Amino acid sequence: MRFSVRAPASSANLGPGFDAVGLALDLWNIVTIDTDGEADSVVNTGSEATLLEGRENLTVTAMRMLAKHHHRTLPQFSIDAETNIPVARGLGSSAAALVSGLIAANHLLDLGKSVDELFAFAWTMEGHGDNVGAALYGGAILAVPGIHEAIRLWDGSDNGLTAAVFIPEITGATWAARAALPNTLPFADAVANVAHAAGLVVGLKTGEHRLIGIGMNDLMHEPYRERLFPHLEPMKAAAVRGGA
């Protein structure tokens, strides 16, 4: 058996939607599974291949975890991982790899799991649902704790907007970005973030550009991560001046 699975990049923690709102992007990773190939062979290709040599393959990890969860054994297979999503630069490359692995294992073992069931499992693996939700469902999604499927905010159809992506030359670690966050927030900032997050969700759902624009303002995580990403504020200001 030979088949391919592709999964998109994603921008999560969208605006004030920290760990909650994710947006799929038109940039893809493709993994090809071949049960007639050399057992346990992992070949990295694509623009990010050199960064992945010697690292754990998250697609294989996800396949094994789903198989173990269902008390099943994967057959031997080789994998060709074409990685085009920039690694460790905020575009959900690990979520795409994880999602690809769950879809591949679901197909390979004929488990019959729905997208919603795979999403719940991916959330457990990743610890939050925004990136994996966007990679699984596409468009824009809202991940709500206690709800076992992603809330579809936008299906990816033309809404008059285009995402512009900045890809830095340096990489960044998720743990470092999370370590930069404070333990408490000023009350006024928390209130503003609730309003902005609600506006963003409604804007994405209705296609109202004004709500999306104001809804992208965040006071919970972006200000505290500026020291890690000194290009952030100048880049955002330039984007707004350019019509974003």
C-alpha cells in the first residue's frame, strides 16, 4: 500500500485567541507512506529537510501513539516526508506533522476515526487545539475546552482577505515563547482581550473586515514576547500602514 497525506501550515494564537483560534495557510507538508518500502526508512525532502535530519519524526510518533491507543500494531513501512512548512518559526510545522501521522495511521489501520475524533486525540497530544484544528479542518477554527470538535469560523472561501506571512531566518522554541508569558494580567488588559477575541471570532464567522481588524489586537501574549521577537512591532506597524 502506498498513499500520501498532506497538511497545511497554520497561524495560531491568532490575535487575542491564545491557544484558541487557528488559521490554516496555503503552504503544505506532504508525507508518503509505503508498506512495500524499506522498513523504518525515513527520508526528509522539501525546503526544510536539512533542519530535520537527526530529529524525531513527529509523523511517525503520532502514528505509533494512535496505534498504541487502539492496541494495534502498525505494519512495517517507509516514509518520505516532504517538509515545506518552515520549522520552529511559528507556522505550525509540528502540528502539520502530527495531523499527517494521525490521518495516515487511521487509514493504514482502517480505524474509521472521524475528523472530530482525530482532533480530540491531536489536542491531547499537542496540549492545545488551535494549530491542529486548523491543520485538520482548514479555514479558521475555534478550539473550546470541553468541546470535542473544532468550531468552524470560516471555511477558507474567498472573503476578500489574503494572509501575508513573515518567515524569520532564525528559529524559535515554543517553550521559550511560553516562558516569556506573565502569571497574571492587569484586569483592564484581560477585559480588552475578551472583547477583542469575541470581535475576532464574530468577524471571522461573518466576514466583517472591521471586526477582524480590531479583533487582532492582543494584550495577553504579544507584548510579552516582543523581547524574543524584536521585529514584531515594527513589522505589525508596517503592515497596518500598508493596509492590513
